[in-house]
Amino acid sequence: MKVRYTAPASFVLATLVAVASLGGILIPSVYAHETVGWAGQAIGQDWVDLLLAVPWLTVTGIGASRGSRRAGLLLAGGILYTAYEFLIYAFAVHFNALFLIYCATLGLSLFSFMHLTGGLIREPLAFPRQGALPVRTAAGVLLGIGILFGVLWLADVVPALVRGTVPRSIADAGVPTNPVYVIDLSFILPAHVLAAIWLLRRQPLGVIFVPILLGFGVLMSLAIGGMMIVMHLRGVEASLAVAAAMGGVALVSATTLLAFLRKLR
């Protein structure tokens, strides 16, 4: 698997994420124009990125640079998570001193993800023999996540559309729209469903994108849970029950991911 050109980029990406995170944590002016809740989420995200995403990108980048297919898949999941996050920073955080860092991180993550997944598609992993992969379990986890979060977001969006109002999550954040809803409903959740279908049909693309999305899910779930905890510690309204639930989602995703990767050839 040709990942050697993407792996060095992952080290640069990890550095950019670390700079953005430290800037958000240490420079008060960065989130000075955000609402209390939105700033609390951003700082929580910064801590999670510093403690989880940066090591993930670094360690999987080292493995990918040595030609490990499993590390390459995990790296792709980490890069996808980074692109997701910095889409939000670039478009839903007020202009601040880190703006060019946001742009550089977003651009590098998007191009790196395209390069890495392009290499994986050109040199697909062989689909193991019947019964070797936890196909139904992995597909079920992705379908469950896709449907669950789709229903949750639509339950917030549809009633507001019917009433002609704005969802509370948008009003509390003080943003024109919720970027999480946009990215999830347009790209991420449909990708979960599509990857699950590919896997159930034993198509090679399923073998590639299922572990990528499971890795993405581990990081994203831990990020949401970590954000809730940090916000709570900072006195911002946040649900620790949501944090616990996200920890459960991360555990299920990680367990399924490890079982899947062990069976890959």
C-alpha cells in the first residue's frame, strides 16, 4: 500500500493541530467573540485534540510510513476526523489569530485523505474468506450510528422547520446554522450507511471504508464525550450522561475496529 507520501504529511498535520489546540487553550482572544457554550465546546475540543488526535496522527503516521496497511487505515480515519473538525473551525468560529492555521490544517487534511484513500482504492485489500471478518457486526455498528445520529439531528431540525423557528442548538451557539448537522446529514452519516452496504455485499470498498469510519467514530465519540466533561468542569452547561453514552459508542466502535483489523490480510 502506497502511503509513504501521506505519512510525512500526517506529522505536519499533527503539528498544525497541536498549534491550533494550544492557541485555543492559551490565547483568550481566540474565542472572545463566541457564545459561552460555543467557546466551551471549542476549548473542550482543543483539549481532546491535543491529548488524543495529535498522538493518533503521529503514531499511525509512523506505522503507515513503514508500510503497515492497518496503520494506513487508522491514519485515514484520523485524517478524516481532522478534516471534519477543521471544517467547523474554519466556517463556524469567528475570524481570529489562528485563521490561517485552520485553513492550512483543513487543506492538508483534505488533500491527504484523498491521496491516502486513492492509494487504498488502487491497491485494495483482499476480501478475506467467508466468515473471517466480523461483517455483520461491523456493518451493524455503522448502520446503527448512521441511523441513530440521523434520527437525533432530524428530531431537532424538522420540528424547527415546521414551526418556522431555529433549533436551540443553533441559537445557543450564535451561528447561522449548525455545521455538525450540515456535515453529518450531507456526508458522514450517508457514508456510514453506504460503507455498511458495501461490506454486506462483500465489495472491496467496504473493507477500506468500514475501518476508516470506525476509526473516525472512535475519535469523534471520545471528542464529544471529552468536550462534555471539559465544559462541565468550566461551568458550562453540559450533560455528563451524553459523555458516558459517547464513551460507550467509542468502546463499541474500538472493539469492532480491532476485531476487524485483526482479520485483514
